[in-house]
Amino acid sequence: MAGPGWNFANVFETVAGQVPDELAQQQGDRATTWREFDERADGVGHALLEAGLTEQDKVAQYLHNGPEYIESVFAAFKAGMATVNTNHRYGADELTYLWDNADVVAVVFHGVFSERIDSLRHRVPDIRLWLWVDDGSGPCPSWATPYEEAAAAGTDDDVSGPWGRSGDHLLLLYTGGTTGMPKGVMWRQDDLFGVLDANNKKRMPPEQDLDAVAERIDKPGPRNMPAAPLMHGTGLFNALSNLMIGGSITTIEGRHFSAEEFLDDVERYGINSTSIVGDAFAKPILRALDAEPDRWDISTLRVIESSGVMWSKETKEGLLRHNPRLIMVDSLGSSEAIGMATNTTTSESSGETAKFELSPTSRVVTDDGRDVVPGSGELGRVALRGRTPIGYYKDEAKSAQTFVVIDGERYSIPGDYATVEADGTVTLLGRGSQCINTGGEKVYPEEVEECLKLHPSVADAAVVGVPDDKWGEAITALVEPHAGDEIDGAALIAHVKERLAAYKAPKRVVTVASIGRAANGKLDYKKLRSDAIEAPAV
């Protein structure tokens, strides 16, 4: 039984029927064919149903990159459940908030997280199934079920709940908010499929047509290797779109990104495309290639796509020196809006950093809903109509702020500020007011500032991002001490790491006499950023 609209489980099962013996997933020496991918997902889907999960119950992936990530997403979709990405850098409080907010009832997790989960299980009593993925870090806890046992029990009988499948079934993509609390972006599978399919040469019809899918898959598709974490939309959506056309997904074995390992795998497996998050990934790759230009053959790599943060023209030009056939796509998009605008660089065409061509369904609007006049220098936000999320999970107020009606059409306006040049191109200025992109993660200053101010020595604090070769932007804290107190930078960094994910902690701490708040409480972040760049660290 299948409901209306495109559903990823139906699509992937159709692909498996067309290319059953071709590669679907790979990590190191572990390789899975499309037939095995389908059957293993059936086994995990059956385990979800056996645990008593019902239609659209929430299944969280608390995993590093690896085959089990997408395999368990496929399984949840087969069984008619919704998935919830989980940032594996979160601390106990953040995990508890996320899983409680998302109403999670099952978690798939790598064994390395067992101790952390055990310490908070009493705080999430509604989670009834813990699927443990063996990563060699220790034995399966008594309260968990081995993932491999469930996956290995799969057969060629496609699993489905009594409620069937529908294009209305959800994928929840949790993203950080300006207050620091993650919010769940609700993507209907039908909408997400349509957005991801939009750039394919042979596009699928608006209504689900599995015969059309079968006709499109007449050979194995490209080999994709997400460098970005699958727990973020950039990595996951890129992977899903590649599987939609019968491709395969290769994941690096290392838990932390290594340019050398990345390049080893590109050559070893003949990777065709990858997803990154700007210069935080691209610069280390370029440095490795420049240092050893004859070590790697990366001629199979054709497409590098970056989303979530800009990457520089200079880095792109450097990569072209090592592979002139590269197509590098800088995509302006977010969890709430995919494909708002693009910037494409090839050996024949060079795009300026932060210059984007709007998609046909995008516009730049002022706060009162007017279109920004090209060449006016006026500031606006990029708005996308068409296939967009239906809102934030259990948050009507935030949904109303982001998903708005303009001229009778519904738009997603996630907060990417931009100006429109006289030639119609868009210059991107940044997400929200002061969002920091550091190492592929989005960090909002307000959350870190509030955490810093909890320390007894801190009277006030401001957090900015400063340019950094390794991180893209390095989080820097400017701290105003209480009268008579001295600032211990190392202690403040440790203080933040105890309360927030480690990547949100400042890399540097600068002591200032005054943060310089205006009478209305606002900060001059431009000046503060300049001060942070010039000042020595504590």
C-alpha cells in the first residue's frame, strides 16, 4: 500500500530492483550492493515495527558517517516513520532537549556514545528502542539491541507498516536556532524528492511514478562521497540525491575529516562527486594537493558541491590547477530552503565569492515584502517559493516567522541577507544577523554569550567569528570582567565546553574594559570583530 506523493523508500526499492548487484554503499573494505542495502534496511525496519513503533514515530540517527546512517534512514522510511538527525557533538543536555522536543522513540547509535546515553536514559523515558552499532569501542549495553542482528535478519520481502507509505511522511532536519535551541525543520518526502530531483537531466514527473524511476535507472549512477557529516543537510541531502539516480555512497572511515584520507579514497574508489562545507574542507584539500601534487590521481572527481557557508574564489582556482575538469558549485541553501541560488566555477567560468545567480523561484525581499531594487544597495532576505518545508516541528511561532505568504504565495525566508547588483546577481552577506560558520557548524553568538555570562568573573561578553584558515571562522570571545576580577581564558573555554558542544567554545578569549553596549542593549558586532582581529589572546 502506498499513499500519494513521492516516497524515498519506494524509490530506493525500485532502484534496487533495477541494479541489484551494483554498489550502493561502501566504507573501507565494507561494500554493500543495492540488493543487500534493500534487504538490510528491511531487517532494521522490521525491528522498528516489532518494537511497537507506529506511523510517523520518530527515529533518531546518533551516528558518525557510515553505511548505517543512510541504511537506517531507508529502514525508517520503509516502515513509515520519520527520521531525526542528531549532532554527535552535542552534550547530554542538548541531546536530552533534542530527543524530547522531537518525540523520539528509537535511536540508532554508534557504540562510542554508549556511556553518554546511559547517563541520560532516565531523562528520555519515551525512547523504547536503542539500536547499537558496533564500532569496536566496547560491548553492546544490556539496554540496547545490536543493529547488525536486525540488519542481517532482512529478506527480500519489502517491509511496510499497515499504514503504508506516503509522500506526506516526514524527514525532520534539526538545525540550531538563534537562542541555541535546535528546531526541527519538517520536510515532506514528496517535497524533498522534488527539490533534489530538480537538477537531474531526466527529471521525474510531479506525481510518483515508479515506472519512470525504473526507466531512468539503466546503469549504475555516480559514486558520491560526502565529506560533510551526514548529520547535516549538506551531506545527507547530497547523498540521498545520488542514491535517487542509482549511484553509490562512500564514507570515510576516520571520525574526523582528513584531507589525506579523503584524497586517498577519491583515488581508490574513483569518486565522482562530493559535498563539503566551504573552505573548512576545501583549504585542507588544496594544501594537501599543493604539498604533494603527484601523490593523488583525482581525475575521476567531477563535482564538488558546497552549501551552508561560502568558499573562496582563490581556493576554487587552486583546486582547478590539480583537476581542470572540476565543476564547483557553491549553493545558497539551508535546512529550510534548498536551492535558493548558486555560484558555479569551472575552468571556463570563474564565479566571484558571494556572487550568486538566483533560482527561478527565488527573490530578495525587504522586511515589508518588497522586492529589493537591483543596484540600490538595499538589504533584503532571500526568499524561496515552491517546494519548501511545512514548518518547524511543534513551533507555530517560529514557523510563522520563517514561512510567510507574499503576494498570495508561500515562501521560506530562513534569514540569508543579501543585496542585488545591477546585473541581477546577488551578493550574500550572511545568515541571520551574526551567525558564525566554524568548521562546517553554525554557531549563534547569543547562545555562547549567555553561557559565558554565567561565569562569576564575567560581567558581559560578545562573541564573533574571525577569519581562520583551519576553521573558516574561529569563535572569539570578547569578555568584560566584573570590577576587581581577572579573566582566565582557559577556564572560560572549559566553562563553555562543560555546558555546550565543544565546537561552540571560543578558540580565543580577549579581555576588554567594556563591551560597549548601546542604550538599547545592542552590540556593534562590526567593531567588536575588528577589535577581536587586532587584539592578542589572553
